[in-house]
Amino acid sequence: MFEKLYKYRGAQARHLKAPLAHEREAYLSHRAEQGSAKATLLNIARELLVICRYVHLLPRHEIDSTEIEVAAQRWARRQQRHRRARVQRWSQGLFILRATQWLQFLGLLKQPEEKAAPFSDLIEDFAAFCSRDRGLSPVTVHDYCWQIRHFFSWWNGQGRPFSDVSVRDVDAYISLKGASHWTRVSVASCAKSLRAFFLHAERRSWCPSGIAAAIQSPRIFRQEGLPGGPIWSDVQKLIASTNSDRPRDIRDRCMLMLFAIYGLRSGEVANLRLENFDWEQEVLTVWRPKQRRTQQYPLVLEVGHAVIRYLREARPACARREVFLTLKSPFRPLSPGALHHLTQTRFTRLGIVTPRRGPHALRHACATWLLSEGFSLKAIGDHLGHRSSFATRTYAKVDIAGLREVGTFDLGGLL
């Protein structure tokens, strides 16, 4: 690897004769496979040359973060003393970052012992039950466990065993969340998660019986809210804003189209792989985690052209199979949180006013537009991947013309 980076033999020899040449070369090859540019690899090579001389790294000897920080301080003081840096923090921070990445790659970074979350064994048992026996989606299980962990964090401060928990304690916790400016929907979601957990806990004899049935939550009327998506003209404006030659715009244009045209969820877009696009048959295959099955769509011409342009011009050249990646090395798939930030930022930049600004807002916009075009609720539900038509009924409320027609229907002599 050093021969590829350096033409001057003296520079090659300097890197080859320094300690841990094989380990440094392996990491450089790894970064090159991820698509790092030559200039980036040269910087990494110089930084590792310094690190291997300041960190006393022996074969099979793990290094903890404290040793890295001490070495980084020594290096930063030397840089400042030789007037190569005005302050120490930048040199120190770069040293720690690069050393941590390298040692993690080698498997020689000693990880600090993480304290187990309070009652983590109970939470793990509940999560396994939800996935294995109830067949809930990973997203639902994650949301349940998030609520349960917060409850146990609060309960751990009470200094009492879980076998002493009562309905009064659960009510006190839910009331505390209500007083913390949680919305009715958030409090109801918390109560639902606790109800599911305590029902499982009662079966396991972890706590007294009857708690699950007694948990109360704010009343949420079915279909009381409206879909929080933008109007279709704003969706078109949002997609049009990505019409440029910038790699970020080329990539974001594909994802925004997938959100708006197919109504995909953020996790479904983040998990798309290269093999999900069948270019010969012009078919897009999407994995639906809630239904635990795949769903196929005809590949819309505009979407296909946008994806092909992204693959040719903007997607980093690396071995990863996920379609949408970060633009800077190390290349990795985009998280659902990153996708939410992407859409929210673009909504704000364009001044588009809408109750929701994440990818799910475009899913709502897709359903609303299909309804305005005359599609039935069953067809819209199938397009969105709903299990039943119940989840699609909320979009009937946005069909103002249809509701007015119902309101003006002549009942004749029935009244």
C-alpha cells in the first residue's frame, strides 16, 4: 500500500521501517476499499506514523482510552512547542480520533465496561416474547422497550424491588410524563407500552396481578387527527429543489421521490439494497418490516433515471450493498434519523409550512394525492403496504369534495 501512495523510495522506507507497518498498511487498504481519496489516505498514513510512535502498542495488547488521551496530550504539547499549532485541542482531538479508529479496526481498543441498564434482563425477556411469540415488528418492539427502559430508570430511583410495584406507582409515573409537557398521544403510547409489559410481567410472576388491566391513559378518539402532509404542489417544489449537479442533491432527489411517489417509510428507504432494483424487469422490491414480507412496485421512469444517475455520478465507489450512503468516508448507510433531518432541512429552507416535516409527511402527501386522483382506499392501502383498510380510513377525511357531496345528499322523505 505504501508503494501505491509514495513514489519516493525514502518515504516508502520511512513508513515500512516504522513500528507496526503491517497493521498500518492493513488499515490503509481497508480505507481505500471504502472509497477514501488518495489525499485522505496520505493524511491517514502520516497520522498513523505518529500514533505508532507515541502509543506503546504491543502485539495482542489492548489499549484503553486513557492511554490514548495521554499520548495525544504529549503529541499536542510537542506540536505547540514547535509552533506547529497555536492550541493543543485540535492536534489532540485528531490524534484521539485517528487512534481510536485504527485500534478499533485492529480489535485492540479496550472498551469500557458498560453498566447494565436497570432490570435489563426483564426488558430482554419481554423483547424476545414480543418478537418470537407475538410476531411484532422490530420497530414496534424497539418503541415498547424504549418506554420500558425509561420507566425502569425512574423506578430504579425509588430504591424498591420490582415485586413491590403497584398500580399507584405506574399512575404516578404516567402522571409525571403528563406534567412534563408530553402530548396526549405520547402519554397514551407510554401507557400502551407499560400495559403490554405488565401483562407479560404478571404471566412471569414478576409483580402482582391486575396492574396491566388497571393502567389508564388519556382517551384518544379514533381517526381524530388529520394526515400531516404537505400539498402536492409543495412536494413538487421540494423535489424540484434537488435539480442540480451537486452529489448531495442527486442522492436526495432519489430518496424524496421514493418517499413521495411510493410512500415508503424512512427505514424502508434506508434498507434498500442494490439488488432490490431489477433493471431488466423494471421492478422495485421493498422489504416491509411490519408485514415481514416483500412488496413489488413497477419502477417509475423518472425514479429509475434518478437512481441510475445517482449510481453513476454520486454514489461512492465501495463494497457496500446498501443503495444510499453517506457522501464522505467512511461510507455507511444513512440512518432513519439522517433521512428525517434531510427532509426537515429542505422543508425549512423552502419555507414550506406543514404540520410534519419528516419522510412520513411525504407518505401522507402521497396518500392524499392518490385519493384526490380517484383511487379507492383499498388501492391506497395496498400501495402504502397497510395490513388492513382501517389504517387507510384517516385519508377519507381529506376528501373535502366527497364529504361535501355526502353532506348535500338529498334524503327525501326519510327525515
